[in-house]
Amino acid sequence: MRKTASSVLVVIVIVAALGSVVSLGFSQSEETRIDYSDNSHWLSLPENADKPVDIFYVYPTVWHKVSENEPDICTIDNATMLEGAPKAFELQATAFETAGNIFAPYYRQVDAAVCLSLSLKDQIAMLSGAPKQDLFDALDYYFENYNEGRPFILAGHSQGSDMLLFVLSEYIKDHPEVYDRMIAAYVIGYSVTDEYLLNNPHLKFAEGAGDTGVIISYNTEAPGVQASNPVLLENANVINPVSWVRDETPASASESMGSMINGQYVEHFADAVIDLERGVVVCSTADINEFSSDNGLFPPGVYHSQDYPFYYYDIRANAELRASNFLGLSGLESSSELSDELQKA
């Protein structure tokens, strides 16, 4: 069973960093546990997990408070979240559908505006409550009942990627046998900092297109953005999603595998070059007025909601390549060959 919806742009944001956890008694605390044996608590459960690789996807922020009387963390059956999560799935998770079987749990989310208003310590505490508990409980159930020993890819965006940082620093560290099967973690739309990697020496950032057991991360902006980007932290690591290099060598739009714009394939749309000083991927070929994340939380030129759509087919081909390398299917030249071999494996 896989539940999806038509492609609709979902603007998303959350800011937090990982560190020591404090208890703050936010609404929807860890006293409430989600039963992940209940299929209704999964956004995506493949009817037949027939590929040799799994994808575990964590969707971005798709819920926000509409009144001050609402709790700061939504319930697992919140109607807005249940409507928004499948739309995010279509925009993002489907990029990985040729590489593996996609599993995606519902989880209780924090309100972005509330979280941003807190101190860093309290942001961490908020995310470390119900959201982290849900993801860890979902992972436990997934590995015990669905994974069957297959290698896997982690994928997320924005709040989903922020939650993956908890997964990588805590859950993966505590389950080394699981980490041995991790092909890659696509922590897109949030920052993986030097400090985070220093504090988690068991993790490593990607250095090229095909290495495995690594983290992939970037945030996309227009040229010349100087204003604060709420998902961009100091000393963020970044990799170019077209050329898969970590230096400032530009990749032209003609080198891209293609974008997914308004639900349609568009070839040679987005170029990419890393700005090492700012720690972002810069796209110069998009219209800043059309593609800025215009929701009041980002300044003009921040393409947060386009992190996946601009490089959708580049991500797809890269996930196939890393999966093929992990499985020992090397020497394949095209995305179609990689996809065919993954189906056969």
C-alpha cells in the first residue's frame, strides 16, 4: 500500500540543531506512543518490496498552527498533516522510486514559527520529544518487520532532514549493524555542519558521486543572497547536486539530468555551483521572482522549496548509482542501465 497525491508545492521550514536534550513538557509529549503496527500510521508501505534496496523517507513541515490555542506539536491524525504529507511525497520521495522500495511513516511535527521563536536549547528540546520518539519508534518497527536485511537509503527535507540528523547521530550510532547497511543519507534542505561531523566521528560526508555510507546535503539559493537563511547554519557542508563535487567548479544546466517543475520534466533547467564561503548551492538559471520560497520565513532568492524539484532527476540518478555501487553493480554507464540492474538484483 502506497498513499500518494498530486504534485502540489509545499513550502517548508524548520530550524534546529542537535545537542544536549532537555525536557520541556511540550504538548504531545513522549507519554503518547504511536503504534506503527497500524498501517494508517504509514504514509507509504509498498505492497511488494521487490527491489533489493529500501528508501526510508521523512517528509518536511506540512503543518502549522492556525490558532494560538492549538498545541505546538500536531497529533498523528492531524488533517492538515495527513493532507500535506502525500503532496511532499510526490515532490520529493518519488525521486527515489527507481532506486528502492519507499517506506515513510507519519510523525508528529512541530510548528515552525513556534520553534523559530525559541532559544536554540529549547528548539532542540522540542524536536527531541514527540517527533524524535516517533521516528525512532517507526525505525524500530521498520527494521523488525519490513526491512528484511536489505540495504537502505535515508531521505528527507527541511524538518525531515533535521530529524534525520537525530537518526544519524543517535539511532544509527546505537545500531551499528544497521549503519553497515546504510547506502547514503540525503539530508537535503538543512545544514550538516563541521561541528556536527566532529561530534559524530562515526559519520562521514560524501566526497563524490558514488561513495556509500555517506551524508549528502545542500541548500539552494540564487546568486548574491546575503540575508539570513533559517535552514543555513555556519560551517555547513555541501555537495553539488549536478556534478557531485565539493569545490566551486560550476556545473551548467546542460549537465543536469533534469528538473521536475510543476509536476513536469524539464531538461537542462538548473545549473549549480557551490559557494563555499556561504555554504550553499547557487542556481543562476531560475527566475528569482517565480521560485523564491515566498512564505514569510525566507528572504528572496532562497530556493528552499526547490531543493528537490530543481535537481530531481540528478538525485534519482545519484541514488541509483550509490545503490548500484553498494550492491557491487559497477561499470554501468546510464541511468536506465542502473535502474534495470537494480530491478534485476
